[in-house]
Amino acid sequence: MIKTKLTPLAMLIAATTASAQAQVIISEYIEGSSNNKAIELYNTSDETISLSDYTLSYYSNGNTSASNNISLSGSIAAKGTFVIANSNAVALIKDKADLDVGGSWFNGDDAVVLHKGDAIVDSFGQLGTDPGSNWEGGGVITKDKTLRRKSEITTGRNTADAAFDPSEQWLQFDKDDFSGLGVHGQSSTDDGGEEPIEPPAEPLVCGDPITTINAIQGSGEISPLKDQVVTLEGVVTADLQADNQLKGFFVQSLSAHMDTDPSTSEGLFIYDANSDVNVGDTVRVKGTVQEFYNSTQLGNIEQVEICGSAEFKATQLTLPVSDLSDFEAIEGMLVTINQPLYVTDNYGLSRYGELGLASERLYQSTQVAEPGEAANAVEAANKLKAITLDDGSTTQNPETVPYPSTGFDAYNTLRLGDSTNSVTGVVAYSFSKYRIHPTTAPEFVNTNPRTDAPELSEEGDLRIASFNVLNYFNGDGQGGGFPTPRGADNEAELQRQQAKLVSAITALDADVLGLMEVENDGFGELSAIASLVNALNAADTSKQYAFVNFNTDQIGTDAITSAIIYRADKVAEAGVASFTTAEPFDYGNRPPIAQSFRAISTGEEFTFAVGHLRSKGSCSKAEGLDKDQNDGQGCWNATRTQAAALFTEWLNSKPTGNQDADILLVGDMNAYAKEDPISEFATQGLHNVIHHIDGNTHSYSYSYGARIGSLDHALASQSLLDKVTDATDWHISADEPIALDYNTEFKSEHHVAALYAEHMYRASDHDPVIVEFKTQAPIPPVNPVPEITTGQSFSVKEDTPINSVIGILDFIDRDAEETPVEKFIVSGSTAVRINANGQIVTTGELDYEFDNRLNLLVQAQDSAGNLSEQVEVIIHIENVDDTDEEQSGSFGWLSLLALPFAFRRRTHK
């Protein structure tokens, strides 16, 4: 994954610490029709201020690089104003302008920042955030409106990246209202008189007729009473009025006011931080019904009266719900979920104090279902199982992370798969998610504990692994050269990153390891791969790590590349290290790399390859079949699938010069287990090893959007697959909160220390994949079918007594201990039989003159019913004349009777 760098934003935030007096503030904002746009500045001091050091900057659509920087000049009088206007605005604006400029101007979703030198002295909007079409709060919006700073605001807002609620410091006026421009703090009436004073409002009377909460909420997503002034009564269920909270409270209908319609909610958020209320108070509130980012609330609060107190109950909620509208029907209400809920998302835990919870762990749809209708059905079901646990706070990067309640640090984590058995809180909707703000702190259970090493059968004698190392860049290799295009921002971060990677790789105990996202700076002594191998050898002198040198300054043109390291005490290179940059590996898909190895202990050889296919990002650039087909596979799927076919074709060309049939391909394929690229690899003869071992696709190596799945794979040729003894993903990264990685951004000094440890957990954002196999093929299974030796013949003299043993049949019974031969089936003559031991026994008279040769067809049958091939056995009958018979006398007959004791069972396995 690419580490996003907001370098301009970081510089701007850092600049806010500079010593700058906010004596000049933004006092009016005009976002009117067409080019009717203007900014008014106001001098709060008692002295004239030069504007020569001031710059007004506009930041479009969440960008942190300014789309327009306006250098100011001239001066602004004490308690006076200075107006900057669009040069194409109407005359009513330009007549009041001190400076008119062209170029790119702001829209309602763009941030405006006033700098003095490098310091931020005031701001409008939230720098680095795209709010959609506008910012909105308390009924005040920033699109197609004129906003004027409240008169009591005399200092600038220099935390430009903080959440922005325009109602806190601004008053809203109609679109294209220019009447107050240039006269901040003064009346805009023509005669200079003061505005008339509003008469005091009539006091609220508890118990008078009201508009019920269920009527305000309605049965749809939008209130039917939107923008209407209403008066309601209810009981306070959650008090979140603090400055670092939601600046309001939740109320729920009194029992007498509830309806019987399950589609209408009985709860509502009151956006009011000024009235002192407590949980359990019954209140009467007058205000305006608003839809704040599709969340129904009461804002512009005119009056609040406390009427008494009342008890209230939480509504029982069970996941999954039957339909997403079930969440809308409880928006604003107090609910309790009494069932195991599993952590599915901890990405925003440290920064925003939120967790994703669900009734089970949620998979990426194409990890467990075929792309298209089946995958889309899985994702639709996922949404019914999930809800977000919030902390009711707007504070970013809080010093005390809310979950787990026992304290969060590098050793006391909260992993995906951990669980809680009960959650109680109020339901809200924001940032496109339904969420619960708990009124009682939930307790979490460590149901997905960390492991110290991969869990494998260890029946193999060679271990191979794959690991995406999350942009390992080492600067210039000498402690400088930062920042780099990706990865660590400085040497200190690099050392933190490297320590975690070394811990992970040494614990993997792999004999050959494929790496992804290594800096593409060659293989010299100062290269990233050389630095990593040196660090490994310094940490563990017993393993003799080395890297494959591809003898080039750069593999392809991307900033990152794949790499191979190995233990020189376990394997030796047995081919020519190779890579290809042919299409489609010239851009997007990183160039494939390969080398062959020989196991030192057995001499067994195999080819090892590493791949990193194009990601699912930058969809706006995709064309044709590379566009998102809405089948669960995302964009660039066609490019990845083509790469899979050509990757296999390249490997089959034996690029290393080694002709051995054993091939193992590992890497970050940016495709889940059921997606087309993995299927294409299988069609071409490279099979998913973990799927082969597990019998299903429930493995995972990555988490995104509260869904888990395998982007990282090990794919083996059939000959090597037959030698695999075990395979697994080792969940040291994907389950861990991102706050535990090496980065220091968005962390206080306390967090930089407490959330970091040199152990392997959250060493990357991907989990490693490990495969073990025997370098000698396993003994083939025993063929249980009996086998009779062909070409056998026997001789017997005529007139041999019945039940005489005349020979023993030679046959093979390989599994005689399990399913021994029980009988022989003889056809062609009834004069002999063959018993279970293979002894040929006479059953009738033999007469040379009548028949001097018996041609028998014989089959062996074992206890399992397995039948041998039918084999011909010949019995020669010898002529006996009377003279010989008389001379032999009694002793001849005795010798015949002794024959059975002379023969033993002629069988072998």
C-alpha cells in the first residue's frame, strides 16, 4: 500500500505554532452566483496593519496544495475592513473591493486560509478534507450563501485541519446578499440606525401540545417536517454537549407520545450545547428540523425548558437486521445489542475513537463468492450485519484512546476478531454510516490473540514465505536522503520500521522469502535491500541471510520493486536471476522476478518467483473492461487477469535456465481468492496453496473497509503442490490497529512512545504467507490390487493323489497386512484348485493319456474385493509307466504326501 504523504498539510499545521498575532481575521465570506465571490478581512486591533506579509490561499476539493495564492498589499485601518473580490464579480461587489483578482476562486466545498508569512492566522473550512458539496452545521451551509463572522469572534481559527462547523462562528445570509460587505461590526441600514430588538419569546409550557418525535422522524430517510420550526418533548438519553463531543444531546419519546409504527424512530438528536441538561431530564425543546448530512436533527434551538425527569428503556437490537431501513427506524434511539459482536474495523480507533462491529467477521465478497451476482449478494448481507461503535467525541487523536477500557498501547491491543458481548448506546448517522455512541463503556474480550510464530505442522524441511513490507525505503543508505517518495519520512521512522520488519522476518524463519514494496534503488551496498539484509544478519547471526542480485540499477520504472532474500545456509541459487519489463509489466503491474534454488540438504531444486499486480486504486483512469464492472472485483481487473496469464507464460519459458518443474509464485496479486486473476493462474497450472490445504477460501492477509480477504497468495505448480505439507497466513499486521505501526504522524509524544514496540505486530499492513514442503516427494500410496506373476508353469505326474500340493503360485500382495489375498479364482479345469496361500492342490484324477496339459486362467482377490488381472498358468501332466510305478513302491506315495509341508506361501510385497 502507498503511504499517503500530506507534506503541504504537515507544513501548514506546523506553521500554526509560529508566533503570529491574529489581529486580522476573515470577517465575511461570499459564495454567490457565477463569479460573485469575495472575502472580507477585518482588523481587530486599534492600529493600522500592513498587509504586505499576508497571503490569502484557496484549497480545492480537499487538496493540501493551494489552487490560488493571493499576495496582499496595502494596509488595513484600525477596526477597518479590506475586501478581496473576484475580478469578474458584479459591480455591487467590485465597488466595495480593495483588491480584485482573477484566477481560480473557491466554491462551497473549498477551504480558505489566511497566512502571515508561513503562519496560519485564520481559516474557513477544513484543510485536507473534501466535505462533498459544502460544509454544514446548525443550519448554516457554505454553498450559495453569504456568511458573516459573529461579532464576538475577534481571534482567528488557526487550526485549519480541525473539523469545521460553520454555525459556531458564522451567521448565514441569503445568496448574493452583499449588503454587509465592507462594514463588519456595523449596521448595514442606509440611515445608520440600529436593527430593531426582537421581543422576548413566550416561555415554553410543559404539557402543551407538541410535535411528536416520531412525526419529526417520519418513516423515510428525510424528515417530512424538514426546515419547519417545531416544539417537542422527550427524555434525555445521552448528554454529549461538551466542546469535544457532539455539542448536543439525544432525546427519546415519552411513553405517552410513542406510536405503533415500527418504521418511525422515537429518538432524535438536539444540536444544542448551551442548555444545561442531564440524562433522565424530561425537556421541552423548540427548534428547526434539519437534515445534517442525511441525519435528522433539531437545530437552531430557540428555547429549552426542563419539565422534570422520567425513566426510559433501551430498545433491543439484534444483528443482522433484515433491511438497512431498520437502522433508520431507530436513528436517535437508545438501543442495546446483547450478542457477541466482533471487531471488523479498527483503522480509526486511535484517530477518531471508532470501531467497526458485526455479528461475525466480514469477508470481501470475492474472497468467498464468485464475482458478480453471488459476490454482490455477500456484500449486501455484510451491510446488514455491521454497525460502527463511536465514542461520541469530535476530538482527533485523543490522548486517551477510548477502547479497550483497560488502556490501549503496543502491548494491549484491540485486534480484528476480538469481541464484546453487549453494547448499549444511542444510534446516529454520520459520514455515511450508522453508529452507536455508547452510554456504557463496552468490555472487549481477546478472542483473537496474537501468536508468537506461524502455526504450521512443521512436517516439511523447507519453508518459503511472502511478505509485503509496506514501502521499505532507506533514504540514501547513510542516514540522510529523506523524505523519500514513500515509506519513512525520516531516519528515526526508518529505524522504527526496520526494527519491526526484522522482528517479523526473523520470526518467520523462512528459508526463501519474497518481498514486495522495497525501494527500487538497485543492489549496491547502500541499497534498501542490502540495508535490510544487513539488519537481519546483525539481529540473528545464525541464519546467514543473503539477497538475490538482479545486476541492475533498477527493475522497471516504479518507485518500488519486489525482491528475494534467502538463507545461504539452507539453499543455494541454482539459476540466472531474471525479470521482465515486457507489457503488461512495463506500467501498473510491477515486473515479475524469479530465481531457482537448490536445497543444500537434499539437492532438490525449484524455481521461486515474486509478483505484484496492479492495485485496485486510481479507478478514474481506467478504460473499457478495466473500469469497475460492479461485480466485486474493482477496477483494473482485466489488466491483472492479463498479467496472470503472461506471468505464467514467462515462468513456463524457464527464465532462470533451470528446467525443474517445481515452481512457486508468491506475491501481492491485488486480487481476492475467487477473482479472475487467481482463476487464470489456476487455469495456467499454478494452484492456490492455502486453498489446497484448507479446502476453502476463508484465509486472509489484508483488511480494507471492515472486510478481510487474501490479496497475498502462494501459487504452486502441480509437481510442487504434491510436496506441500502445510501453509498459512500469519496474522501479525492485518488484524492490528494502524496506530501501532512505525509512523509518528497524528501522534502525541506520549503516543509515539506508548503505541510503538519493536515487535513484529503491525510491521506492515499485509500479513505474510508461509508455505512448507518436503524437498523429496512423499512415498506414493500403496497399490492395493494383487498381482500374479505371469509365465508360471508347473509339472505333476499323472495319478497324483487328490488333495496333493503340486506347487505354489508366485504373486504380489503389497498391502497384505491391511487387505490380504483371500482366494484365487481358477477357470479352465476342475482338476486343481489354488488355496489362499497360493498352493496349487489337486482336486481330481490326472491322466496323461486323457489330457497332458491344463491351461488355467487365474485371478487373485483380497479382503477388500480388489481383483488382480487374469493370468494364464500352465500345468504339465507327466506320463508314468507301470514299471516306474512298481519300482517306486510305498516310499513314492509317502513323498507325495509330504509335499504340502515342503511348500511355503510364495508371496512378496
